[in-house]
Amino acid sequence: MHSFSVFDRYSRFLALAALFGAIGAGASACTEAKTEAVETIRPVKVVEIASADAGRELVYSGAVRARTEMSLGFRVPGKIIERLVDVGDRVKPGDVLARIDATDYELAVQTAEANLDAAKKQAETAGFTLKRAQQLFQRKFSSQAELDAATLGYQQATASRDAAFSALRQTTNQVSYAQLKADRSGIVTAVSADRGQVVGTGTPVLAVAADGEKEVQIAVPETDISHFRRDQAIEVGFWTDDRLRLDGKVREVAGSADPQSRTFSVRVSLPDDPRVLLGMTATVRAKVEAAPRSASVPLAALADRDGKPIVWVVDQRTATVHARDVAVADFTPDGVRVAQGLQPGDLVVAAGTQFMTENLKVKLPDDRSAASADAVAVR
């Protein structure tokens, strides 16, 4: 049998302790290496930059009308005794459209003729008197005063004759005004007075749409009137034929709003096309380009690097964050408006930017729909 001394047992204890120590150290080293091998992945809250508006289309409906619409009325008052046209009838220059009773005007012509004849006789008599007064004055049988009186009488008589002649012309014109005539070719679009009605001077009786250029009139609210300008190209479609498309042009934009509807009248001229008829319903389409837009992000998303503003943008392919320089437009109650540096679709870290480092691994939230609403494109 072997006997072990105290020294031998102590030596074995030290050996075993050293062995267990080496094993523990190795295990500890493996644990630290394993811990270092695990990357830090930090969950983040993000906002998504909304896509910018590519533009919109303004669509308004209106009716085709003639550029020139004439509201016709008699130039003298009277009772209408005849209307010769109806709505839809075509007229040409010189056509008689309606008549009023011209009896009183014809009597006035007869009176004016009689007055003119009398004025002519008086002027003729005054002329003889002046001629005799001149002869007597030359022979010194009459005074200068008598000659002057004869001259004045002749001048007054000729003036009365001229006034009577003008009165005759005026009354003759009034007889002709008893007939309402068309002065341009067109189509009757409205009848405002009929036979038996007494109308005053200028009272609308008929409306005629003159032949020639046609246009579409639309009513535009004040929110969109700034998008219409004179000579602007406009596409015009028609309900009667979807294939009929014409290139119109803005001819006139009203300078003030209608007091009732608070809309502005816009007239769009149309090219000459026989398929376009008066009264047809037209659709006016105007393209409106989107204005340059900036992105709004929460204030917590803004960070600073070397005295310059930055945001941390998430690369979705590698799930890492990267700093990006931005240009701040201004500050709003809801956050920061960024003028440059962000694009639609970018994911911006919205909180905890002080913990971000370049190429840091991050974990995105499972549902970004609510977060995406935090950043919107604004004008």
C-alpha cells in the first residue's frame, strides 16, 4: 500500500485547483467571445416620407355658346304687332324679326313734312325781303338798321327750315325703327316679348347668337381660379361624343367673382368645327402641376453633426441607419419642415437619435402605417 504525505495531498489539491481554474477560464473566455459575437439590434420608431403629388386635373362643365350674343330690342317704344321668328330660326342681315305699331310715327312724319314745307316758304319769303332791303340800302332809300333786320329775319327763317328738315329725318328714322331687323347672321336663341306687349326703348325682345367663333363658359371657384390664365391651352370634350376632343384656349378670366355664387366666369374659345353646336354640354379639363414640396418630420427626428442638421435614415435592405444632411426650411408646431435631403419613401428615425451610430442595426416596427402618417408632404 502506498502512503501519501500531507505534502503530496496538498500538491494534488493545487493541481486539481489549477485544472478547474483553467477549465473555468476557458469557459469564461468562450462565453465572452460568444457575447461579443451577438450584434446589438436596437428597435426604432420611424416615419415614412409621403410621395409627392404628381399633379391634378381640374374638370368643369359648361355649355357651348356663341362668342357674340346679341340682345335685340326696338329703338323706339310701342306695341308689338308682329313677331316673325321663333327660337332656333336662322337669320341674316336685314331680316325683319318683329314690328311695332308705327301709326303714331307715321303721323309724326306727316307733321314734320308739313312743318318743313312751311319753313321753306318762310325762308323763301325772308330771302326776297333781304334782297329788296339790300337794293334799297344801296340806293340809300333805307337805313342800315332796316338791312340788318332783314338779314336777321332771313337767318332765322333758314335756321327754322333746317330744324324742320332734321325733325323730318328723325321722324322718318323712327318709322324705320318700328321694324326690328337683324344686323348679323345667327340663330335666334331666346324670345323675351311677344305680340300685343308694349315695350319700351331697348327692352329685350329677341336674343341672337351670331355666327362665328364659339366658346364654353364655366364657373370656377376662387380656390382654383389662380390656375387659369389668358391664352392657356385647355382640352375640351363633349358629352355627345367621347371621341370629340378639341384644343381650346382661355379667352377671358373674370376680374371679379359673381356676388351670388362667389365663382369666377372663365370663357374658353373653341376652334371652328361643324360638329360643335350651340347648347352642347362640354367638359373643360386643365392640368395643374404640383408645386415643389417639402417634408415634415417630428422635431425629435432632427439631430446635429458637426454643427449641421441631420436625420437618420433607415436602409431597409440592410436594416441599418445612416446619417443624412438636410436643409431645414422652418419649424412648425408639429415638427420640422425639411426643404432638401429627403425623398418620398425614406424611413426616418423619429425618436432616440442620440443612440444612433453609422451602420447601426435596427429593428423596424411590424406596423408602420400609423408611423407613416406622422410625416406628410406639404406645400
